[in-house]
Amino acid sequence: MISVSGIPGSGKSTLATALSDMLSWPVIRFDDYEALTAMHPSAVVDWLDHGAPLSDSLAPGFRQAATLAGPEAILDTPFGPLWPGLGEAISVSVWIDCPFDIALARKLRTLAQAGTSDPGFAGWLEQWLSAYHLSTRRAYLDISERARPLAHCIVDGTRPSSDSFGDVCAHLRARQIV
């Protein structure tokens, strides 16, 4: 199992998809299960104040889907090997280093493209941006401080995605995974 981790907007999905195309392994995407962005910002702050414990309530069904996928799967998750019950199954953990401003711009672009037809999107986005400095940025710092040190391979998220893909492929070849 390979985990591709980084803060939201760092390029996890792009890299995970490229790896999936090369290896013909399924991608289990945290975003398909996550409930964190639906939480009120004060609940996120409370979660952070209590040590940001990872649990199935943050992404109902994620761990089960990853476990069912088996050892030949790619996890697209900000938390990588930190996720309870999955860390020991991950043979390679990739971290994408990306400055917060670049990641935020990418995430906003993606959210805007996806939410343009949703009448409630503007209100949700306004609430999310208003709380960015109180909860979201703090969560990104926490993820970076806890997951990055566990990575086997760290790539530069400011470089073209093809460069990151090449770096990860070289790492996988060196570890005789491909």
C-alpha cells in the first residue's frame, strides 16, 4: 500500500491518480469519506485542542475501504500513515511539500469549479475562509508536523506534477516496488 499525503491542495489526488494509472491499483480517496469540512469551525478548533485524534468519525468508511482494497492500493489522504489501523499496512509513504498559500489557491480553484452550481456554496466558502486562520491553517500545521516526518519520500509540490511523479517512481524502483 502506498500513501500519498500532504495538506489539501498540495497535489495528492493528481499524484495518486498518476500512480494508479501506472500500477493499475485503486485509489482510496479520503475526500470521498471525510466529514471534517462539514464540522463547524469551533468543533475543528476543539478537535485540535484535544490533540487532533484520528478516528473513523472523521472519515466514516475510509479505513474499511482501504482495508478491503488490500495491499495493492493507493491512499490519497492528508494523514498518511497516521491513520489508525493503516500505518502498518503502508509500505511507502509519500509526502508532498507545498507552501500553504499555493495549496490554498489550488484548493480554492478546485472548490470553485465544483461548487459553482450549488446555491449554498458561497455561504459555505465564506464560513470556511473566515475560519481559515482559526482552524484550517492550524489543522494544516498539525498534519504537516505529524505526517511529514513519517514519509519515506518527500517531493516538492511547487514543481510540475510530472517531476513529482518521476521522483516517486524513482523511489519505488529503488525500493523494488515497481
